Amino acid sequence: MAYADATFEAPEAGLGKTASHEELYRIGLIYATGMGVAVDYVAAHKWFNLAVMKGNREARLLRREMADCMCSEEIRRAQRAAREWKLKAN
């Protein structure tokens, strides 16, 4: 099997509190578009939310687009995940 020896590293691996709004935005794009990962609107919303907190204006628009495709429970999960990541990163 071609992938037997492959190791997967999540796009956000190694990010911490010093991550820039551009890095956080890029992770959101990866999850929103499925670039190398499965499309995940909850994860995309989380990363866009974190990018917005650091001042990224484009992330605000894409976070809204993600929210428009999500139910209220998914939005709550994304917001909770962003808060948890922020606490762990600090």
C-alpha cells in the first residue's frame, strides 16, 4: 500500500500563541477547501475565528461563509474549540 509508511501531520501542528493572523487564516483556508485534508467547516470556522481575534479582516468574511453552511450546534462547537485552543496555546 502506498500510504503504509506515510505519517500525517495536522496543518496546525506546531502552532502556538505566537502564530500570526496569516498563519491562522491559512489553516482556516486549508480546512474550508480541503487542501490535503477533508473539508471541515467546524475546523475552518475555528481557525478563521482565531485569525479574526488577531486582526485578519478576510477571515471575518470567510468565517461568516462557514457559519452560513453550519447549524447552530456546529457553530457552538467551533467557537468552543477556538476558546480551548487559545487557552492551551497560552
